[in-house]
Amino acid sequence: MGTTADKLLYLQDTKSAIKDAIVAKGVTVPTGTTFRDYATKIGEITTGGGGSEIADAWVRPTEWLDIPDSIDGVQKVSILNAVFDTDSEFVAFICQGAYAVDWGDGVVEDFAANVKAEHKYDYSDIDLNSDTVANFGYKQCIITITPQSGQNLTTIILNQYHSTIGISASYDLTSGFLDIRINGLSCTTLSIGTASSGGSTNYVKHSMLEQCLIGELGTTSLSYLFYDCYVLQSVSIKDTSNITSFNSMHQNNYALQKMPTYTFRSAGVTCQTMFYNCYSLRETYPINISVTFDGTNAIFGMFNACKSLKYIDLMINATIDYSINNLFLGNLSLATIVLTQSGIGKITRISSAFTSTRIKESPAIDTSSCTNFTNAFQNCDRLTDLYEYNYTSATTLAYMLDGCYSLKSVPNFNITTSCTSLSNLCNNCWSLEKAPTFSDSSGVIRVESMLAYCKSLTTIPSYVFGTITTSGFTQFLLGCDSLQYMPNITVGSSYTSLTNVLNNCYSLKRMLTPLRFTFTVAYAKMSATALNEMYSILPTVTGQTVTVTGNYGVSEDDPSIATARGWTVTG
């Protein structure tokens, strides 16, 4: 194998490769861990936590230059950087205090605190490494940032534009950063990804970054840390127990398959949209989140749009009331949710919490303080069992079950007069055979499309609603083509439109609600007796029409009953 030095170098490379593989599986390998202890670290690799899938292991390209381990107590940033064959190979960042930069191409420079370090690479420079050119099309170098003598790196900002380009350039500008190591016990401000939701022309994206290993840190916030790092796949952070905010930390990390191992602060954290748009995320572990502040946004949309995630085990320990809005919205593969609550805090909103998931059973959670159920299970097309939730605090159930095609029945909704909207509650519940019932629906003023396209319904209760708003009764039973009987439903006298309220109810045999505005029961199955019965309950109106075309009883009915009340009978 050559000289002793060659053998030692080979051994070191082997050790680094094994370490990277262990870290890629979510296990932290602190600086100073002996090679013998790697066996223990391998034993810490989990198998997914009771149902979670196993992610594909990320393998660091062998052609990449090795980055030395960060050492506790040493303040240092090492960046593996790609240099392409162009005339625009710019790099810029800012640190504080005074710092030195080895650009990896033979140039070393000092910079004053908070002064932007800027550099332009020359692809032809012989100091650049060419090992990656054949497979990846770029050369590489390692950028090293260290504090000047007597200084501390309190700020590390790695998402800056080079002044040659200017901040008015396209937001889509990206860096060549491939792999990053950071150790900075004094660092209280760390920025890697774009700085905020929606990005800004002030920041570049690291859309080539695949790995980041972070040792000691002094910051308490990791918000937006890896925002827009599209191909990031391996992350290790030595200690996150003091972090208070993980907001949008991994947003738009499209290639991330495994949730990095984090310790969530027991005194409370916020994780708003932490994994938003992590389309490839599929391996997690049991997660314990403490909510002690910012209950409205603490876990809002934490796993929103994680389209590959099939299983999640989440414990929420709350000392204050909190929202789970958008928590699993758009998780198109999510079939199993283990959601556990503890502490005195209560859920106040579950709007869009489970929208478009693939769950068959809804989670058993305490909703006694929940006011807003809007879209909670919308488009859960495999849902067959709805938990008997507590709706006593609900103000709206709008769109709650819209598009739940497989749902055949639902438990009673124990709503009170506080609930004002059932709009689109069961819209497009094609398999629903039993209409929902309500403990007290007298406060409801909107029921438009409440049962629209419930194609399996044959009857409905004699609902008693409040004073329905002007358009709040439209499309109430639209497309219920199995419905045979519409009883007398109390809706008040304030509504002004009946658009499509009974359209396409082709099986309707009786209609006993005294409707006040133009409507149709065309092509239903009403006999002459049933038509006359309907005419007789209609109120006296001016300029309204009832269409009965296609009913077999029209040859023997008595339209004069309705025309005497001001109605025009068509058909």
C-alpha cells in the first residue's frame, strides 16, 4: 500500500467515510470519538421507530475533498466549494468579529468584523482540485474561516451576494457550496439558507449543498437555517437542547429523506413550517415537542406538504393552548398518525391539520377547546372512521369532511349555538349513507353545499337551523342522486337564493320544505300526489318558478295550487 504515511492517510480516509455514513443515518459522532467507539455509534442507528420507513443512506462522493473534523473549543468554518468553468465564480459571506479566510486557491486574507469577505475564483488556477471534473463538471476547493487572534466568531452569515453582482440580481442565484462544517461556541447568529419566507434579492441559495455538520453553537435560533437548500440530505448538529426556534429550518429541502436527530428543548420550542415542502422525507423517529409559548404558531404546518411521509409519531406536551393548523396538510402518503397530547394546554384550531392525508382513522385527540375545524379532514379520501370529537367550542365546521369519499357514517356532532357554519361539511362524501346529526344546530346560519354530492344518501333528518344567510342555503343537496325524501327543514326567512339547492336529485319522491325562491326538482320521481303536496306547502311569492319537468306525476298534478300562490310552474 506504500509508505507508512500512505497507510495512515488511507486509514484516516476510511474513518472519515465511516463517520459520514453513520452521521447520514442520523447519529451524532462528536469530535474526539475514537474509531473503536464507532461500533457503539453504529448500534445507535434506529430502524425507523415503529412504522416509519427507512431512508436511503446518503453517501458522500468519494471524489470530494475531505473536510477535517471540527474540534470542540476551536472556532472554525470549513466549506467544500464547487468552481465551474465560467467567469462568474463568486463567493461572499460576513462574519463578526475580525476573521481570516483561506479561500482554498492559495489566497489568504484578513477581514475586519462585519466586513463582507468577497472572492472570485479562476477555473484555470492550478491550486483548485480537479478530482470531481469528470463526474460532476466542476473543480473544488475548501474555504476555511477562522477568527483572528483574540477574536470570537459571534456572527456567521453564509448567504451573501458578491458586490460585483449586486443585490438587485435574480433571487435564483445559487452558490457552489457542497459540504459545510461549522464549530462556533461563541456564534449567536448563524445564517446559511435564505433568510426568510419567500427569499430576498439580498441572499443567495445553497441549492448544491448536500451535507452540513455543526458542532458547538451559541445561538438559540435555527430558523430558516437550511431554507431553499434543495438537495440537502445529511445534517448533524451536536446539541439542539437550547434552541428555541426551528421555524422553517428545513423548508424546501426537497431531497431530505431522513429527519435529522434533534433534541427539542423541554422548556418549549417553535417549529412552524420546520419541514414544509420536504417532499422526500419518509423516515422519522418519535418526536416530543413542548409548547410553552407562541401557541398559535408553535407547530403550525410543521410537516406541511411532506408528500412521501407515511408514518408519524408525535407527542405534544403543552402548558398553553395551541393550534395544529396545517400540521400534516398535503401529506399525500401519510397513512398512520400517532398523535399524543399531554399537559394542560388544549388544541384551539385544527384547520387543515390533516387535509389530503391517506389516514383511514382520524386521530383520537381532545378538541374540547377547539373553535375552528375548517378543512380539518378535507380530501382524506381513505377516511372510514371519524373519531367522536368534542365540538362544544366549535364556531365552524366548514369543509371539515369535504372530499372524504370513503366515509359512510359519522358520529353525532355535539355542536352548540356557538357553531354558525356547516358550509360544505360533507360535500363530495360519495359513500355517506347516513346524514350527520347535530345536538343543537339552531345557531347555524350557513349550510351551502353541506351535503352536496352525497350520492349514497337516501334520507336526511328534519334539520333545525338558525336564520340562514342570503346565499347560505344554495347547493344544499346538489347532486344527491339517491335522495328520496326531503323533510321540512327549518332555515328561517332571510335567505335570498336557492341556486342548485335540489338540482340533480333524480331519486327524490317527496319534498316538504317550504322553499321561497326559484328552484327545480326536474327529472325526479315525484308522483302527482307528491307534486301537489309540495305545491300546497309553498309560501305566497312574486315572480318565482318551480320546475317539475320529467317527473312522472306531471300528467295528473294540479299546478294551480302553486300558481294561486304566485308561482310559475314549468313542466
